[in-house]
Amino acid sequence: MLKDLLRGRPAVIASLALAMGIGCSVLFSSLFVSWYIVVLLLLSPIAFILTRNFPAIRLVLFVVCVALLGELLTSLDLSGYRNTQITKIASAKISKAVVTGTIDEILDTKSDYVWIFETDSIGIVREAIIPAKGRILLRLPKTSHERVALPEAGSSLKIFCTLEPILGPTNPHEFAAGQRWQTETHTEAEGYVHSRFDFIILSHPVPTLLSRLRDWRDGAHESILKLLDTAIRDNDTRGFVEAVVLGDRSDMDKETLNDFTTSGVAHILAVSGFNVAIVSLVVAQLLRLFGIYWHRTRIGITMLMVFLYSAIVGFEPSVVRALLMIELYLLALLLERKPDPLNIIASAALVELLIRPYDLFDVSFQLSYSAVLGLVLLAPKIRWLLGLEEETLLQGRSAERILLQNRFSKKFLEAFALSLGASLASYPIIAAHFYRMSFIGLAANLPLIPLSAIITALGFLLIPITAISTYLGQVYGEATALLSKALLLTTKFAAHVPFAAHAVAEPSWVALALFVAAIIYCWQAKTRRNFLGRVLLSMLCIFVLRSYGFPFYNSVLAESGGKLQVLFFDVGQGDGILIYTPSEKSYLVDFGTINRSGNARSEQTIIPFLRAENRMTVEAGFISHMHIDHYGGAPAVLENCNVLTIMTSGERVYQPVARSLDSLSRTQHTNLRVLSRGDKITLDSDLSLYVLYPDHHAVTSEFTAFGQNIHSGMLAFKLVYRKTSFLFLGDVERSEEERMLSNYGDFLHSTVVKVAHHGSLTSSSKEFVQAANPDYAVISVGEHNNFGHPAPAIVKRWMTNGANVCRTDQDGAVLLVSDGERVRRADWK
């Protein structure tokens, strides 16, 4: 059956071989052009001539040559923006860099303006300036220049900024957003421009053909947005229509986006093949309306308009895939050739990977192609299993024929087959990237896909209608808004159905390979009985392999199972710590901060980790004190995880995030407990927690307007596991340290200390450091923070006392493992 699938489809073999070559190139980090690849590719024509009578050998040679071409292209692509002069300069993490050059492109995000900057020179303040040609990615926060005009693309600037290398994830299971930006923009480093006064405009842009085309594209995008704003007055529904028409989600709130993700219908928001198909159909019908019936002319104009639409939307991987597929389909019609869906998909992937090889590792590329392959390959098989094929209907029982003669039932089953096919193909990618699986998505897709299709079509019609008549545009806009509101309510309902989505552990490459192999094995079944037997055999094999401890999941915690593990997350300027006990119970100490765009840092660090490890139940969360850098991420964790108890020192603050935390605690029936000096909590066998501070009289129940001066009520405790111990100090200052010294003395001696107040000079007195005398001192601190933490004198003090100092700003997340006798640092990377 696989032979029939590949026969007459060279694009399928070529695309698979190219993907294999790209994958091997990145896996083995070959950032240079190996001479042997060039030599082999040059000799390949001779090898093809010599093996013309041996088709099998020629096929192998073809696969090898295409794979080598993929490795060559990837090496050339990666070497262009990695291991360059700029990356070496940025590796020093320059806090005061002076960069001159030109803005190539300006990207707009919710919290920053992102400049793709073509550099001419890089220097350090009061140091020599080095000529350096390349590209860096600069971020300018929006809050720093509300009423100041920004430079345009093409402007020449002198910029004072920080300059840093683009690094991978600093926490286990964290999404490497920086690396995605790097591969999309081909930048070699990133920098931060802190205010409007940190750059000087040297010259304004000189218009070029490319800049004019870019301005036209941006102008067209803005004009369409204005027309949609005019037609649809409701903010929520307008944001959804803008998302499905233009892929612009900036007007959609965070809660709505989460509903689409949880209900498994986030693909509706992506501009993909459906949007491009609608554009082509609308253009074709308009051409007929205007009397253009010539076949070739109509196809040529449609191809041009589809390309222009894709340019306005932006060439995201899903858009590129849809564009290439529709263009190849129209080209086949133009050449009067019969289009083959699988060959078109493979050809589109081949072209895209030849142009942008690193798209292979982009999640949108993977989801886009997997979903469409599921529709083409798996959906017909599911239709066959459901008895929807014509041959089966003729042979089936009368009851089946009566049921399937009902048009509604048949349409429903056909939609179910399409939804199941796309879901099965997308499952391993969703699990690998997002660590969750939506069970409601299969049912939610059935009503939402046709409804979103109608809304998308109406959204496209709104553009010319509103341009002609504002009144008509608003009339049709109200109808579109009503349908959109129905879709959004359905999505919200699906997202809040119990067990709508479930966290899944991050699958290993072995698990993904076995899943794909099982799908292919079952897909080749020729009878229903044979299919059922293959499914049962596949499930039995997986069960046996799991029984023998086969590595199905990439688990950081499982590598040190049966031991106490304490993970200090890199949450920037704040604290976020996981305590994982020998009997697999999870506790959190603080939850990280909130960034300037209003997003909790825990959403990128703590929550993905718990999902990937399939540890979504947290026995208790300890909040050391009510400062935003310690409790800011707590509401997000409560929304996404099952937190049974919240433990605090009893302090209260009058802040929006604190009110949100209180509200979530009540609605989710989370237990609240106030701790004070003398309390003892047994977390696990041989694992006890002793509360050292605060005293009862130090805790106030009054609301503090801005959460200032709270350190006097800081929650500090010691965790004891057999002969090892961990001292958690939050942000205690020297006055509190003196009280603990007088109350506990030698009991403060610990194997590990979480250094107080991020290494501030206000804490870690000489006497306290000597009393604690740890093997490890962990400083949770953000890079380039505004407070100068940690103070060099404090770092030196801990090191002089014999402690191994670990810093999250330099080391990323720190994982310490205790077997009860000693503590060691584990390398989670």
C-alpha cells in the first residue's frame, strides 16, 4: 500500500529526504559547509548516469543527494546568523553598547516595538568602536515613548542599548521564544533599548522600491483593519473576525485565546488554506462577474491576487503552505494537468524547505502540514471504517443503508471523519510542543468549523461592501458579529466542560516514532477485522514496552526518581521554586513575577514544566510575602493547575493581582492556611518543614496599598530531609536575620540556602552566612535588573564561606537533588 502511495509521486520522496537532511544537520550542529557534501553533490550526476540500469540504486542515490542538499542548505542558512562576529561580541553580555546602523524592519507586539537592525558598528561606552556588519533584534518598550514619534524603517540610528546573545530555554520544558525570533528574522544577537532618549536619529529613510512595496503592504493591512473596525463595532467579535481574515490577534483578549486553545480549535484563528481558497474563489467569481471568462487569464489573475493577499497577511509557515498549495493547484489547471493532492502537499513542503529550511522545526509548519496530511490520508480511511464509501454502502446491511441515506447523518459522519483525521495527525505535535491534549476538540470542531467558514466568508465580503457603503457594511457587520458571538460562546462553553483538556507528559522521540509507526501500520489494513486486530496488537506492544520501562516521556524529574528534588526556576527578578518529594508530591514556593505586558512569568516557566511532567496537582503553594515578584504568577498557576492549599504568613495587600488570587482561591475551593514561627508540616516520609519566621505579632491583617514594607512579615522556613536541609528565606532582611539567629542559632545550618532578597546588601549579614554555612547558595535574580542584584559583596561573602553559588541569571534554572545523605546539582539541560 505504501508503494502505491509513493508511486508516481517523486515530490513525496524528495520532501521526506530533504526533511531528513535538514534534521540531521541541526541535530549534529554542522554550522559549516563540509567539503564532502559539495564533492558528493558534484559527483551525483555521474553516479546517476552509471546506475541508469539499476532503478533501486538510483532511488537510494536520489534520496541521499536530496538529504545532503538539505544538510548543505541548513548549514549555509545557520552559519549566516550563528557563530558570527556579532554573536561573539554579544556573548560578553554588554550592558552599555553603542550600535550604529539602519532599521530594516519594524515589528509590532503587545509590549514592545521590535526593530530588525542592520548594524554598521558596535562599541562599548567609552571604549573603541568595532566595525561589525550583521543583524540584531532590538526591543523598545511601548510604555517609554507614548507621545514620541518613532523612527521609520530605513532610518539610520545611533542606539545605546544592552546587547546579549540569543540563548535557548533557561528552564526545563520552556519554549525557546528567542530562538524562534532568531530563525524568523536571521538576527545574530538581541538588545534592549530602555527609553526614547537612548537612540539618536542620524538620517531619515531614502525611499526605495522595496520600501515602497513594504509601505504599500502595511498600508493595505491598516486600511483593511480600519474597514473592519468601521463595520463591526463590538470589540470581542471584531477581534475574532480580524484574526480569521488577516491573522491579526492583537484585539483578542488573553482569556478568549486560552478558550480556543483549551477547546482544541485554535487552528480556526490561523490564516491557512481555507482563507486562501476563499480569496481564490472570490476573485474567480468577481472576474466572471466582470466578464473575464478566458481560462488562462482568470487563473493567472487569481494566482496574483492570492499572492498579494498572502503578502498582506504575512508569510507565516501556514500561510506559505496554503499559498504554495493553491498556486501549484492553479498551475496544474493552467497546464491542463490533473492535480494530485498528496503530490501538491509534498511539492509545497519541498519548495518551502528549500527556501526556508529551518521552518521544519516551526510548530506552525508542523501543525499545518500534519493537519492537511491527516485530511488527505487518514480521513478517507476513517470514512471507509464508518462505511461512508459507496462500495461499502452497496454491500452493507439495510439498516446501515437506511441510516446513511439520511443526509444529515452522512454529513455529520463525514465531518467527524475529517475532524478525527486532522486530530490524529496533529496529536503528537501538540503533545510535543504544548504538553496538552484537548478531548473536547473532536466534538467542538464539528459545529465551529462550518460556522467559522461562514464568518470568514462574510469577513472578506465586509471589506468591499464597507468600502462602497458604510451603512451596508455595518448592517452586514452586525450579522457577522452575531455569528461570531455565537462561535465565541460555543468555544467558551467547550473550554469549560470538565476534562475538556488534559495535560500530557512531553513525549520522547521514541514515543513519537512508535505512534507514527502504529498509525501507518493500522492505516494499511484492508478489512475492518484486520484493522481492529492491528489496533489491538499496537496497543499490546505499547503496553509491554511501557511495562519494561521504555522511555516514552522526556521527564526531568523521573531521572532522579525516589529522591528529593528542588528546582529553582529562572523567573527573572523574582522567586519560583518547586519541591518534588520522593513519593512524587509537588509543592511550590512562590510563583514568579508579572512582566510589563501583564503576563505572568509562570505561564512560560512553571506551568509548562508541570504540564510536560504531567504533575498538574500541587499539594500546596507557599507565598513568602505579598510582593508582586513572589506572588504575581499565583493566579495563573491556580487557573491552570489543581492547587490544594495556599500557605502564607497572613499578610494582605490591596492590589488587583491579590484580589484575583483571592477570587480564584474561593471559586476553586483552595484551602488557605496562615503559618507562623513554631509550625511544623510533614510533607512526606522523612521530609519536614519548620517555620522559622514570622512571629504571630509580626503579622498584620491590614491591607497595604502598594505592598511596601512587608519584609517584617516574611515567611521563612527550613526543609529537612534526613541528613540534608534547605533554608528558604524569601526576602528577609538583617533585622529578621538577627531575630532568627537569636531564636535558632545552630539550627540555621543548612545544606542549601535560598539567598535572601535576591542577593541584596540589605540581607545576608556576615554572622548569618557563617551560621547557615551551606554547601550551595542559590540566588534567584533577573538579568540586568534595576536594583543591581546580586551585590558583588554578598556573592563574595557566600563564596568565601565555602558555598557553591548558583545564580539563575547566569545558570538558568537550578536543580538540586538530595538522597538524604548529600545534595548534588543535576544538569537538566
